[in-house]
Amino acid sequence: MKSRRLAIRHPRKKEPVVWVIDSDQWPRACLRAELIENGDDAYGFITISDALESLSQATSLKPELIVLELRGQNLTSELLEALRNLQVPIVALGGNVELNDPLVQQQQWHAVLKRPVSLGNIAEVVQKILSNATR
């Protein structure tokens, strides 16, 4: 008699999709891990263009929230408009240089966090925004 393996799956609530866009690998990976621990479905991208391309090729789901590290993004008004067109909250992370950029200051961010900021603080802001969105 052949033995069969059965996979038992428990239905889970849909995890919120969060994009983490950061040109630095370790901060991106660590924040993704923190968000996954909190029950989010976190995708990591190096650039805004990478994230948008992934969505257009259906290799990632549309996010419910975006965490965008401004450093290293070569921001243009076209890229920022493409993000705005997703109509999801965006949490911007940056230092003085990035946050004082006129292009950045013109934007309507859902939240702006100035470096240095801990992963825990970022994750806390993300969870607060997501929980307010589901009410």
C-alpha cells in the first residue's frame, strides 16, 4: 500500500502587501524580515523602477503600503507620479539631504521618518497605517 502525504492548510487572513524600496541591501532585508514577523507580505526592491516593473510583469502584487528610502533613488517627478498613481500610503525615509530636496517636499507623503530611525519604529508606523486603513 502506497503512503500519501497530505498537506493540511489552515485558512489565514490575507496578509497586507508592503513594498520596501531601498537601494541598500541590508536595511531592506532587515526591514522586510521585521514586517514579515509582524504578519505582512513584504516585497523588497532596489529602485522604484524595479518595483513598478515587477507590478507590470505580475511578479509582485499591488502594495497596500510602500516604504520608500529616498537615498539612492534618483527621483524624478515621473517616478513619483507613478507611485502616487498606485493610490496607496507611502512612508518616506530620508536624511536632511533627501528631505530638503524640493521634489521631495512637494509630495504628499502619508508619513515621513527622518534618519536615524529604528526598524521597530518603521514597522510600528507601517502597522498603525495598515490598521487604520482596514477600519
